Amino acid sequence: MTDSHLDSPDSRREPDAPRRAGYLQLAQAVLYREYLIFVRYPANAIGGIVVSLFFFGLLFYGGKMLAGRALTDSIEGIIVGYFLWTLSVGAYSAISNDIGSEVQWGTLERHVMTPFGFAPVAFLKGVAKLVRTFVTSTVILAAMLLVTGTTLALDVLTIVPVAVLSVASVLGLGFAAGGVTVLYKRIGSWLNLLQFGFVVLISAPAFGVGWTKFLPLALGSSMLQRAMVDGTRLWEFPLADLAVLSGTAVGYVALGYAVFEYATRRARRLGVLGDY
């Protein structure tokens, strides 16, 4: 074998160095993980849909027996409110319950050790679960319309932005709850209790109090009702309402992120991050 062959560029080529993954690759990996969980464990997803429809059936048929015509006249609003509630519960529990499970399994510290940081990973996992929640809530909405024989205005270009901005504030609350879970561990009963508070927030527009629009879900519930019941399009809403809805979404996500960062830093200082 000649020296020229030994010194050829092919023989001196270094193996390809591993490329540093970015946030786009992280988002893709988290979404793919959520997809695998969804398709490999379909019984859990189907069970959640069945439970949600069971409670709606109790609400609908029980209310029909007690209230009769009064319930029938307001069934559209009840369906929209229940749809938003299922989205809200999914957004809230996406982070808080997931972190609680990681704490119990003893796998929380591996997220802290990632080069991306704990908070971005937890946030993207929450967003991925929110995407799955949109899928299951859409199935629940279709079943509710079929059972009740109700028709709604289903303009995707209006419903999706309004619903996303509405539940984004709840995602921020879930972030804060996840931080508290990291710090204090077993507080699941208190966190689950807060889910029923979403019913009050979704019903807040009915009270006619102006300041409630700055609460999570309140303004979004009102706008979603107008979009799905009255057929209002996205560009027909007042700019002030759209600005408040967007500001509320960003504000609560930022506040929840800050609480999460503070709680995790305090857990590190106290040495209880991996304890259970």
C-alpha cells in the first residue's frame, strides 16, 4: 500500500461529531414522545374521554329531568363551557400532574441535568400534552353535539386562537402548581381541588363584573361562547378584547414560569429536589 493512499483525504477523515440539539429538536422529541404514549396506551386516552362524556351525560340528562325546557334553551352555552373546561383541566394537569409523577418515580433530576434546563423541558412537555388534550376535547365536543342534537358555529380560524389563548393562562397556573409540587411534593389533593375553580372562572362572564376579564379563562369563555353560539368571527371581536385576552395569556404564563423557577431554585438550595 503506497504512502499516497495512506495520506489520502478519505483515510484522514474524522468521524462526524455529534451535533448539538436545539429547541426545535427538543420540541419534536417531546411531541413524538406524547404521540407514542397516546398510541401505545390508547385505553387510558379512551377512558378519559368516556369519563368526561359520562359526567356530561349526568349533567345533561339529570338537568333535563329537573329543569326541562330551561336547560334545553341554554344547552349551547353548557356545551361550550364544558368543552372549555375539559381543555382547561388538561392544560392545568399537563405540567402539575406530570411533575408529580416524575417526583414519585424518582426521575425528576434527569430533567434538571439536561442542557436545556428544567423549565423549558417542562413547558414543552406541557404544550405537547395540551395538543393531545385538544384532540381528545374535540372528540368530546363532537360526541356532545351528537348526543344533544345541537349545532354550533365551528369556525376553526376563530375557535383555535381563542381557545389556545384562553387555556394558556391555565397552563401558567399549572406551571406554578408544578413548581409548588417540586418544593412540597405530595399536595395532589389541593391541586385537584383547584380544577373545580375553573367552573367559576368559566362562568364569570355571567356575573357581569368588569374586572373578571383579567382572570384566567373569564374573557376567553365569553369570547368562545360568542364565537361558537353566535357565530362571531375572530376579526369581529373588539381589538381591546383581543389585546386583553393575549395579555392575560402571556402574563399568566410568565408569572407561572417565574414561580416555577423560584420553587425549583429553592428546592435545590434546600436539597429536596430529588426527595420524596
